[in-house]
Amino acid sequence: MFVYNWDTSAALTTDELERLDPSLLCDAEIRETFIELRRENDRREAVAARMLVALHRRGVPKGEGASATPMWVQFQTGQRVRDARVCLAVGKACESLPLMAKAWAQ
């Protein structure tokens, strides 16, 4: 099986990635770009969850008048309340499950 390691997607900016035309890429390039994007998204979600837990613990959303942290997230970012609730719960879980946190961040 031929595996093409097209690792330049990691070096491209979001604007450059948006301008990529998949019809001009070979299958291996599309595959590698997709996988790299998913991995990067997962790593960013891990960091976002840690930041959200920190905001929650410091009371930033309450200080800005929000009734709950997930509601604050929806107002600030447009993320669905359910997704923000899950993000907060997973971020809290990672505090007591360091191997899970490490795996998610990789």
C-alpha cells in the first residue's frame, strides 16, 4: 500500500487551507490534509477545554452576568450550549485522568 506523507498542510494557514481546491489534489493529499486537520482540531479542543475549565473555576462567566458557563460560551462564541457543557465536563474529567488528557492533546 502506497502512503503519501503530504505534511505541508500543517504549515498552511487557515486562509490558505480554505483556498485549497480538493479537485486539484490527489487522493493521498486529500486524505493526509483531512487527517492532519482532524488531529489539529482535536489538539485545539483539548486546549480549549482546559481554558474553559480555568474560566469556569475563576468565575469569569458569572462575573460577566452569565447564569452558567455553557450559556456564556454560547453567547461569546455561538457554540451550542450542549457542546459547551460537554467541553466543560471533559475538561474537568481530564484533570483527574491525566493519561486521557495527554492522549487527547497529542
